[in-house]
Amino acid sequence: MRIRVSLLALLCLAVLIISTGCGSKKEVSKPVKFEVTHLSKSTGLPEENITSLVAFAGKIWAGSRKGLYAYDGVNWAIYQAKNVNSLGSNIIENLTVHDNKLWVATDNGACYNDGNRFMSFFTNGRARACIGSGGEVIVGTANGIVLNSSSRGKNDGLVENEVTELCYDSKGSLVIGTRAGISKFEQGMFMNFTGPAKTLMGSSLIEVPPSPANCQLSGNNIKVLLPFKNFVAVGSTCGLTLTDLKGRWETYKSAYEDFVQKGDGSIVKELIEGNCDMPGNIVNSLAKTDGDEILFVGTDRGLAILLEDKKWADIDLLVPELPKLNVTGVAFLNNDLFVSSGSGIYKVKDIGNLVKKVDKEKTNDTKTL
């Protein structure tokens, strides 16, 4: 009788385990969504058509064609030529942060801000970009670069006169972006890089080989440069490239149209499959998290986020409230991302938490191994 009772008890216990599971019921995790706030004239932004954006000295700095603005999280400070003598013009061409300074290029000169005051160092016309390190100051112009008052251009070895962007790589070498490729300036000499291209010659479509032969720039019309990890992140009118300007070239493009010459000699446009989820291939702006874990990519058709291990974040899932617009600037400050456009600035709150998620995934992967 006892055996029958025991068997019956075991059977009931087995049924209970099967029906309830071996542990508590797991809740299905909801996808993370980040809050988006629109900063506009109605919230105090002096000008909505923002052309450039950076984070510096605990503030967000926004350039426009009507002046320079600094946001401390509550109020906007306005800097214009009429109240800042060092600011040569209200038309801000480019903003760069390097060597604990904010470098400001305008259509009538260049200056920097060290966190306390503005100092002018170039007054000879339009500056496309500017930067400096130590006692060195460089201005990019339509005629080359001005290095400590000494002009150097294509005749001196620069890949192209029309400079668009400047940065220093992780080793302190100057990298110069132009309308026709990149130059790296070391020990008084230029090392030039141009990616593969196509040109029309008569009725033939000619393939132009890269130089050097291993160069795989996504495009030669450079829009933005940013040191990222041990690379330089290069945004062009034809995609994104991460490179050490030696043997490593990682190129990202979404689907795009390109000219192809058929067997009958006709030249047509064809849709070429891309290798990433960027919404657009014109990369206007770049920013990164404080530890270089994540790269934020501003394109002509919206924001893209490159995580580690070459994974792209699902923007529609993470920030569904962020409109798909022409991004003119991105800046990361205090765990938040700021995205500028012609219609103001969008603040994506706590998007830096993605870094913690990446770190957690790394830990889990390590445990699995």
C-alpha cells in the first residue's frame, strides 16, 4: 500500500514540475527604447538650421549661419561677431575639438576657445576647417592648408587644394580630408590616399585604380574625419571607412546606384547591394562614446550607430521617435546623444547605456567560452 501511495505521489510531483517548469516563469523582455526630445526655437534654441555640432567643456556647441551657440542643459549662450571680436563671421563652417580646445572655422577667419575665452589665429579669408596641437595651428582652405602661417598646397604634395576636414590620428599625425582624397602629413611630407573611382572618357566608363593599390576609401570627397580606436573614421559622400591609413580598410555602404557599362557599350545605372544598414551614404558627421566603444554616424537620410564587432544598431527599434532627416551634426555628452539638422536638435537620452549592453554581452560571451 505504501508503495502505491509513493508512486502516486511521485506521479503528481512529475505533473506539477512539467506544468510549472523547473523555475519561475521568465518574462519576455521589452525592447529598449530611448527617449527623444526636440530642441527648437520654442524651447530656446536661437536658430534651428544647425550646420555643425560638438561637445566641449561640458556643453553642446552648435554652429549655424547666424552664429555659434552653447547649451549647458538649460540655457543657450549666443556668440556672434558683434559681441566676440575673435569670431570673424557669424557663418560657422566647421567645429572641431582637440587638445582641450574648441576650434572654430568661419567664412572669415578662424579662432579657438580654451574654455574661458576666444582667441583668433587666422584672419585671411574663409576657413574650411581648423585644428591645432601644442604650438601648431592648421587651417584648411580652398587653396590647401596654412600651417603656422606657411601655406602648402597641391604643388607641395597635398592630394588636392580644396580642404574639407582636419584631424589628428591616434599617433598625433595630421590627417587632411579634401574633395579628392586624403593626405597624411608627417615629418614635413604628404602621404596621399585615393580610393577606387570611375570616370567617363568619351563613350567609355573608365575604372580609376586606387592609390596606393590597397586603398579602399568608400569615396574621395571627404566630409568628416574622426579618430576612432586605432583608426581614423572617414565619412565621405559615398559611405564610411575605418582605416589605419596603412593596411587596414573597413568600408561600409548601404545599397546605392552606380554607373555600369554593358556589353553593348551603353552606360546605365544599377542598384548595388550594400553591406550595412546605414540609411544613407552621404556621411556628414561623426561622434563617439567616451571610451570609443560606439560610433554615431550622421547621414543625409538619418542616424546610424555602429556597435562593436561590426554590428549596426536597429535605429527604428531603439529610437523610433527620431525622424529620418539630413543629419548635419552629432555630439555625445553625459551619456546623451545630440543630433542636429535643419529643423533643430534632437536629444536622445541615455543612449550611452548601449555601451553597458555591449560590455554585458562581452562578459556573457567570455563566460560561454
